[in-house]
Amino acid sequence: MVERNRHGGSEPGGKPAILVRHHANTLAAAQSLKSDREAGATTDLAAEHAGSAADFELVDLAGHALPLLDEAVPAAKAPGRQPHTRRWAERIGSYDAYVLVTPEYNTAPPAALTNAIDYLHQEWGAKPVGSVGYVGYVGYGVFGAVMAVQKLRAQAGVLRMADIGPQVALSLREDFVDFTDFRPRELHTAEVHRLVDELLAWAQALGPLRTAARTAHRNA
């Protein structure tokens, strides 16, 4: 089953989004400040390839109304106390893997995405992440958001996430018409398939670590 939550339109400047979940609780988080069409198209490709092994969900960051980080204590030291932090932690903590879909601005991912990541710590740990660059990673930009994705990979390491290798690099020149109308090339289908295969394999392999971490968190 594929769950689709769409928020915002397809125009540039559309609302942030996050992408993917499977029945073992895999989430692929797709963050797009440009629009949700890139995340939606990636979700469709991933869900088709995963079949019954995975359900995919598109989560809108804008729907969580996260302000600039406003917790007094870093998430690595203590859980957040703000109501919006607790809602975000509950949502993200329920998943077992992530795909970050991000654009690139001035060699970096958007502030909305890094801010959302910074709110949490233990919820991200012992989980694989990939990217569409646009964690798998999916990146989109003039050069496929490769520099933005590198910064996300560094952040994933600090959070003890399993940063997988496959990455989808979408080009504003070659995968968008007039830099706005998303029309990905066929070659990206195989790239998304490789990303999904590795993401789900790592999600299964890291299952015991997640179980141990959740047990320790409940008993703390």
C-alpha cells in the first residue's frame, strides 16, 4: 500500500515535504522547498519497485510548523520539551529509514531541512538514510545538489545514521523544463531502484540496533 500525503502545489516555492515509509516503518523523508512534485515522482518510482515490501508516505515539513530551533538543551543531551518538538519526534521516531530529497542553495541544503534534522537526535540513530539531490539521497539543482548532499552525509554520521551510497542527482538543466516543470530522465528510474534496494537491506540489518536503542530509551 502506498500512502500519499500531498500538501501545497507544484509551483516553485511550494511547501517543504518529507518522503517514505514501509511496513517495517521505513520513512523516506523528502524535503523540497521548490515543490512536492519531485518528492511525489520519487515516491512513485520507489513504491513501484518495492512492491509489497514497503509503503511510502510523503510528510510535509510545513505541516509540523517547526520554528527555528527553540529548545534550550541540545537534542543529543535531552529530549525536547516544546509541543511541536514532541510531535515531530513522535512522527520521525516511528520510522526505520529515510530518503532525503533536497534542493541546493549556495552549496547547502535549505535551512528548513537542517533545522528539522537538528530538532532530534536519538530518533535518527541506527537508521539508514539515502538522498535524492535534490538519506538514499535525492538532490536537485544545477549540478544535482551534490554539495548539499555531502553536507547531509556529514550530518548523518554525527547522528549515527547509516549513510548509504546510492544517490539520485537531478539536474535543473536536464530534468526540468524551464527550470520549473519536473520531467526526470529515464536513467533516474534505475538509480531510485538501487537506492531503495540498499535502503531496505540496511533497514533490515539495523533492526536489532533500533530495538535495543528504543528499549534503552523507554527504560531511561
